[in-house]
Amino acid sequence: MKTLRFLALAAALAAGGAHGQVKDKAPVDAGPYVPSPQSVVADMLKIADIGPKDFVIDLGSGDGRIVLTAAKVFGASGFGVEIKDNLVKESNEAAKVQGVADRVKFITADLFKTDISKATVLTMYLLPNTVNMLKDKLLTELRPGTKILSHDYPLSGWIPERYVQMDLEDKVAISGVTTTLIYLYMVPAKVGPAWTANVPVAVSKEPIRLNLKQQVTRVSGVARVGGRDVPVEEGKLRGEKLSFRLGVGSKSYEFSGTVKGEAIVEGTVAGPGTKGAWTAALAK
């Protein structure tokens, strides 16, 4: 897998992370890196279902093996961000030797200031403070549906799409344990607070008002149906895909749709004796 600096762990945690830069402070160098097994790199990328159409960005790319493997094995393109000039040079040379320099590159840069908006898959093996300092950047810059792979450390408050645990003897030298954790996340769309929804008459004869509250991938709130407020239940976002449940009277309806900016389209609603389409627009 990719690399993580542990030799200066205490100092790195205090300063904000292994590869990070805290706002205007200088980048933190947390010491030598220790490469993880190449086989785990491929396994990690398989979890994200990497393919030729993907653009992979690796934050804290070390010797470049994540992006190089994504290109050589899976046909993807992308770039790596690293603070050590010698590792960036080594990675770019490796890209030439492996015949993928036309699709990948490595840059010396501050990962907090690097434009990551082009990524379809973003990978990182960073210390916990740095991982969570990146949360706002990930939500702001990455497009809905972008996959995030985090090695060992989760994004607090996010619900992973998938969680994989492996046991590797090689990890003992790095962290003192064999456990390797891989978290796969998907960047959610942004759901505005108030929507006007047109639904099948079986649900409501009039448009309903959805007042939604988003917490990363979780959605809650209330719907105004027939003059009564009913809770939005089991609401979640998977990229642009929104789903939730409404209990109207004695009946329960399952909603799903695609969030496209100020509209929810391609909506379907299903319930007892009912299956139809619905759409919504941001309330003005």
C-alpha cells in the first residue's frame, strides 16, 4: 500500500499530520516512510473498482506506488502529491520506466492547497488529524460520487460504503500490529434545506414540502403532507442518489431520486399499491 510516516508520530500529531500543512504553516515532515506490500495496493484499488476511466489522486504519495499501480495494472490516470522532492523525482522516474508517464505525474505540493477536483478516486494514508482536517476540502472540491479510500483511519462523521480489514505481518514494523483497515467512502451531493416535491396522488393530492437536514451522507427532516408533518426516515445519500422513507397515515412509501443541483430528478416512489415517479425543486 502507500506509505505513512510514524517515526515522528507525536510531533506530527501535534502539528497536524504526516503530509499536511496547517493553513499557512510550513508542511510537516514526519520522518522516513515505510512502504507496505505491493499486493495490498492492488487489493485496495480493487475495492474502489478502479478502471481506465478513473483519475486517481493520491495525497501523500511517497514512492508513488498507488498511482503507478492504478495506471499500470488498472489503466487509470492521475497524479500524486508529496512533500519530499526526492520521492517526487523517484516517482516520476518510475513512471517513465514503467511506461505510464503519459498518464501519471507526481508533484511537490501542499496537499491542503492542491486542486483535487479532477479526481474520480482519491486515496490517502495519513495520520488521523490530517485525515479529519481534510474533510471540508473533500466535500467542497470533490464531485458527488467521487470515491475516497482511506487507509487505517476513518473520516469521522462519515459512513463508509465499505470497510475491509486485513492482517499483514508487514504492518508490525509500522504500527506494532498486523491490522490493516481500508475505508471506502463516496462523496455525497449537497441537499438543500427545503424542497417542493410533486408526488403521485396516492401519496398526496398536493405538492409536499420537504424540509431536510444533511449530515454528510445522512439525511433527516420532516415532510409536510396534507397539512401534517411526518418524519423523513432512513434518509441517506450515496453520491447523487438520495433515498428516504415517509410514513403517510398507515402506509409507508420508499423514495429514491437523483440530486442535480437545484432539482431532484429520476425519482421513483413505491408503496402499498403504488409505484410512480416524483420530482422536486428547491423551494424559493
